[in-house]
Amino acid sequence: MLTPAEENALRIYVAKLEKENEEMKKLSTLEGFYSVFFQKLKNAPSNKSAFDEVNETYHKLFGKYRYSDFNAFQTVMNRNNKKK
């Protein structure tokens, strides 16, 4: 049996895990990564800073970077834009 404080702590922890899970689902796809990048770009001082923020979030969640650097991201983004 859990105390009310333990139940509350558990609820908070589960909510945190659910939020992380949603972030992981979104960032795991190319379209999701781009979507988050363009969302961050609205308030970022530069394209690179928006990319760095999203790539760091990806690293925090997955333990590795999705892209080695901003140039690699731009190359992939340009390649995908040419396909459309």
C-alpha cells in the first residue's frame, strides 16, 4: 500500500515518462525531427542554435546524436527537399 505522498510521486514520475515517450516518438522520425526544428526556429537566434537544441534533446533521450553536426543536418535536409 502506498502513502498519498508516494502515490503523488509515482503519478509525477509516470507523467514525466509519458512526456519523454511522446518526445521520443516525435523525434524518432525524420518528419518529427524537422517539425520540432522548425518549431524551435521561431524563437531561436539562428538555424544552428535551433538545430543544436533539438539535437541535444535527441541525445538526452536516445543516448546518441541524430546528426553529427549542423552541416550533416543541412545536407540531409537539402537532399530530402530535392526529392519533393
